[in-house]
Amino acid sequence: MKYLWDTDICVHFLNGTEKIVQKTQSISAENICTTMVNIFELKFGAYNSNRPESNLERIEKLRAILVVLDDFDDKIGTFYAKTKAQLRKKGVTVGDFDLLIAGYASVKNLCLVTNNIKHFKHIPDLKVENWLSE
């Protein structure tokens, strides 16, 4: 199985959270990716921090370790639009970035790894794992 890290898991990895580091070593970084959407969220966090330069350097190191998906296409866009409309009709709100990340995971048949299960629980047929709770 291939995995897509959500932004929070990227942060845990960068901070050396033992569970994430060990799981990464056991399955190999070549089976893990993230998206440019997640990189943008990480960059926002860096620029919003007290140490933007060092945090931006950490993000670049992460980019050297993981594949970063940047091939936004019509399938992902359609997933986003269709899912957002379906959820809105049910009265459920999911953030736009989360829907785009879920779109990558769904279209590319990846398991999304996140500690924010509540952000993704309403998205149908999305494979999700929380490595911090295992």
C-alpha cells in the first residue's frame, strides 16, 4: 500500500515523533508521499512561526525525502467539486484544502495518513489511517 501524509503527520515527522519515524522506517519513505497542498500549508506555518527560515529549511528536507504530488488534474478537481457538493447537501462542511488532499488520495488510490480523522470522516470511500493512535 502507498500512503499520503496529511500536513499534521508531516509536522510530526519533522518534529521527530517516535511513532511516525518508526512507522516510516518500517514501510520505507518510497511508499509515502504528500501533496503541494500540504507543502503550502507547511509553508504557511513556517511563515507564521517565530523561526520562518529554519522551518522553511526543514520543509525542503522533507521534500527531499518524500515524493510531492503536484499533478493537479481534472480527476482531482472533479472529485473536489462533486464531493463538496454532496457534503454541502448533507449540511457537512469540509475545508477546501482537506477536500483537495482527499481528492489526491482517492484518485491515486492512496491511504491518507492523518491525526485529523474528523476532517476526513465524512468523505465517502476514503482510506484513512492514524499512525499516532496505532
